Amino acid sequence: MNKKLAHLIIIFFDLLCFLGLWFGYHEIQRTLMYITNQADIIEFGNRVGFFIVGLIVPFGHIIAIVEYFNPELIKTYNRLLNYSTIVTFIILFGSGFIGSSWIKSRVENADYIYCSNASGVSALAKTLVYTRSIDICEELVKSKRKI
Amino acid sequence: MSVAEDLKLKLKNNQRTIYITDADDLLAAWRHRREKKSRSCRCFDFSRVPKEYRLSVPPNERAALMPCHVSVRCHRSHVTKTIKPAPEYSTNACHGHDRTVRLSTQDLDALAAVSFAKRNVAPYISPIMDTATLSLVCKDLGITGRAIPKVIKGRQYIAFSGYPGLRTRFPGTIYSANNRKIITMAIGALGIKNMVTKGGVLTICITVPLTILEVFLKDHHTGFQLFGNLAMELFKIGTAAIMGAIAGIAFGGAVTVAALPIFITIGVSVVVGIGLNALDKQYNLTERLASALEEFSNQITNAAKNGIDDAQLSTYRGLKGFIQGQTGYRGPF
């Protein structure tokens, strides 16, 4: 693949990852706002924190850009860069996991009840639905069945 | 309204006999915790409830207080109480995050097992396989291993940096891009494509039967919902895999570090998958697809029914005209 084309594609993915990161931040903020406002129903993805893993793309792109302009520098610090890539990857995955668990525990600590029948399970993630009471949960399940 | 009345009303609203049966002990536990004014306390069994507070005789000290538990929290001088639901509503929410529940096989019904497999097995298969490949690459090429794509006389090759003698899987210095070893180890564009395809196919092979099983085991599910779910699952898995592959191939062309494209492929697949799921949730795409399919089916059924009616009417009119023409009969039919 032509290097310039590769960089263009990577720029597209950079934008996509930043968009994902913004979306994840927005989701978390929305959930926290619902908790503060004591909303009846709170709905969020169980892997909402994993959007941060997308930062691996801009990180890799920085390495690619440095390699494009100064390949000697990459050769000199090759080991350091590879180790930092692995460490970054692990940190990002860890942060994603911690972030997702944190938001879930925040909702549960705010005395919300998990409404399993209204929650959706997908192959890639799970949509968690929490309600203030069992009655609201049952109403929600009934309304979803009507749809 | 007193606390006890409030609590009893809450229990009554749940309309579950089991709650009402144990309500007295629950109240006792709750009162005990409230008087203790601990910041966060949970009562799971009778061992936490002092004898003077108990209103019934438990079978043993570790007998479950309730199908679930009561939480009392003191937050900024406010005492808040929570009655968590029974396990059939949610095991996790019911038993709190600090406590793991040991479930026996009898407790796990088929639907729970299928949902568990769909949620915890299917999405991780592909990343685990990719990580295994990544570890093999890192082990053989080393952490600083570089794979440099080269085009020689119109043919694509992958050249490795470092000492060939130290490598076990790649003892040569240069390999054709379509070499089986290169493809298996997910190096180069063809390797990434192969890795993503294998992962995607495996995920689909696990997800589709699990989705079908889940729909069969669940109540209130229609065939349209099954098709809608399946279509969306396949779309999400396919899109995530393709995006991951494109990102991996682009990185493979831009950097020479052998392991980085594999990292990127895994990362992008995960993020795109979660993003698609979030979009699905945001815009209710699966439900909309299912309802659109249902509507479409209804339209076809109605059209067919109307068509049959029209055909019957024209046959009737034809027969009527024939009889009137032949016999001269003008009476009612």
C-alpha cells in the first residue's frame, strides 16, 4: 500500500476514534447527569469505557508519522517504542474496564435496580437498563414488548 | 408514613408473597442497621441480625434473610434504604457488587446459560485468538521485530529485520507476502485479512446459534425479532471486522513494526463494535428493523389477501355474466 494512502486512511480512523471517544464521554456524562437528576430509567452500554481504547490509533499514527519523516529515530528507539505500545495498549484496556465498572457501580450505588428483562444482549456489548423501582421496570418491559 | 409502613408498602407493591413472608425479619434487620448508623451496611443472612431484633426463628444462623437483602446507607445525614429485587430480576443488582453469589447448576436455567455464553464467550473469541497470534509474533520476532513490506519485480514480499538464526518460525530473511507462514501469523495485508476473516467467521458461527437459541428460549419473541436481531448482529460483527482489517492494513503499510498492525486491528475492531452497539441502542435500530420487517410482511399478507378477494370477485362477475347471458336470468344471485 502507498504510504500516503495509508496515512490518509489512518487519519480517517483517527477522526473516527476521536468521535468514539467523544461519544463515550458524552454517554458517561449523560449517565452521571441522570443519576444526579434521579431519572426513572438509566440506559447505558456495559463497555462504554472501552471507547478509550480507540486512543491506540492516534498513538500508532504518531509512531507512523515519526517513522515517515525520521526513520532513523524509530530505529534508535525501536525497543522503547514497542514496549510503550504494549504498555499503552494494556493501560487503555485496563482504563476501559475500570471506566465501565465505575459507571456501573455509580448507578448501583445510587440505588437503581437492574432491569434485566429490558436490557439487551448483543454479541459485542450489552445494554444495561436500570430503573428506580421494579414497577418502572415492569412498565418498561411491557412497553418494549408492545413495540 | 412511618418507616415500617413505608417499607411494608414497598414490599406489598412488589406483589410477591415471598417478600411479605419475610418482611418482619427484613424490618428487624433494617431497624438494627439504622440504629447502628453505619455508613454502608448490608444484611444478607440472619447472622447479622441480633437475636433481640429477630421476629422469627431461622433454620440456621446462615439462613438467607430474604431472597435478597436490604441496604441502609447514611449519606450526608440522610438515611437511605434500598430493597433490592429477587434473583429472578437480577442476580448482580440484587446481591450487590461486593458479594459474589455461588450459583449451583440447578439455579442456572437454559436462558441464563445461553445469555451468559452470548455475552461472555462470543465477543471474546476473536480478540483472544488475535492476541494469541500477536504473542507468537512477538515471541518469534522479538519485541523490536520489524516486518518491512517490499515489492520486487512486481511481487510483494515481507522482509524481516534482525538475526534469522534467532527466529524459529521465520528462519529466512525475506518471504513472499502470500506465504502460508506469513498469512497465519497475520503479517502483511493478506495476513491481517486472514486473521480478521477467521475471527469474524468464528464469531458469527458462535453468535448466530446462540441468538437463535436465546430467541427460542425467551417468551414474547417473534420471528421478525429473530431476523432483525440476526441481521443486526451480522452487520455489527462484519463492519467491526472490516474496519479493523482496513485499519490494520493501513498501519501495516505505514509502519514497519510487526506487532503494531495486529494491536491496531484488535483495538479498532473492539471500538467499532462497541460504537455500533451504542448507535444501535441510541436509535433502536434492531427494534426498528424488526418492526419494519413485520410491517412489510403484513403489507404483503394484506396485498395477497386483497388480490385473492379481487380474483374471487372477478370470477364471480364472470360467472354471473355467463349465466345471465346463457339463461337470461336477471334475478338475485
